[in-house]
Amino acid sequence: MEKFDIKKACKALYSAPAEEFAIVDGYPLNYLMIDGAGDPNTAPEYKAAVEALYAASYTLKFMSKAALHRDYVVPPLEGLWWAKDMTDFVARRKDRWRWTMMIAAPDFIERPMAEDAIVKAKEKKGLPALQRLRFERLEEGQAVQTLHVGSYDNEGPILKRLHQEFLPARQFTPSGHHHEIYLSDPRKTPAEKLKTILRQPVRPAS
């Protein structure tokens, strides 16, 4: 059974030039999502959210293989990030951050199966955060993205260049939350080698 890999099927959305900017036309993708707030390095809510996402995503993968005879690679973790006062986001005051963490699902996965996977994962794992998961379609439209190599805490300079130089020069303005796609496993990868796609949905400034 051949495994579907969303990173290959949607290559434009899961690859980008390192430290340079690419304009992409996004298209809708389905996600398991969970909302929260607080510093991802220290907030128990964040750790619980990510654990719940992976539990449901792997349950869904095995359900797809059994019921649909379609296997797939569980996609990477992604996150939407913002703050009530965006200066808190720029200044990296992480305790004031808000986030939606998410993992994509192939288009052949329909809502009933995804919601059933959440229920089954909760029955098996007993993780309280699973009750906060939802299945939702996200469409960001046009966006600008880059590949950042290095620590998450070193994203500041490239984001500053994106928002203060690249977007104004091309007469773009942000139209959605800052979006990150984590291509590396931080448990196994040194901080200086982490690969993260940084994406900003945009619209014409005029």
C-alpha cells in the first residue's frame, strides 16, 4: 500500500527557499486543530495540546488504513501564532502569545471519520485536551513564506525583514496569522539545524 505524503503532494506549501521569500498561492487544507495561549516552552497547556493532536492524528491514520485502505504519512506539526497586542509577539513576550496548533489531514479524510478518531483517541489515551480538538478547513490564499534554519528564538531578524522590507516593497499587507510549519523534530534535532517554514498570508495593500 503506497503512503500518501502531503509534503510531496502539496510541495509548494511545504517547501521554501532558505532565508529568502517566495510568494505562494495557497489552497484549502483540512486540519485537526486546537487553540490555546501561553509560552510554548513552559505552558502545560501547549504540551497537552500537541500530545492530543498527535494522538488523534495517528488514530486517524490507522482508521484510514483499515477502513479506506489508504495509508499516509502523518504531516508535520503546524501553528498559527498571534497576540492581542502584536508588539508582544514581535518582542517575544511568549507568555502573552495565543496559538492554534494543527496537523493536516489528506483530502480523502472526511469529517465523520476525523471526529470519530478524536473520540477513539480519547477512549484509548484519556487525554483531557482531546475534547478541545476540532476538524476544520483552512484557506489562507496568497502568502509569502521562507525556510528558517536555526532556533525558533532566532526567527526575529527574518520576520523583521519580511514585514518591514519585503511586504512594503511589494505593496502587501498581512491578512492572517503568522503560520509556522515544523519540518524538524526538536527532540532529535539540534536547535541550530531546526527547519521551519515561516508563512504570512497577505493581500494587496491597496
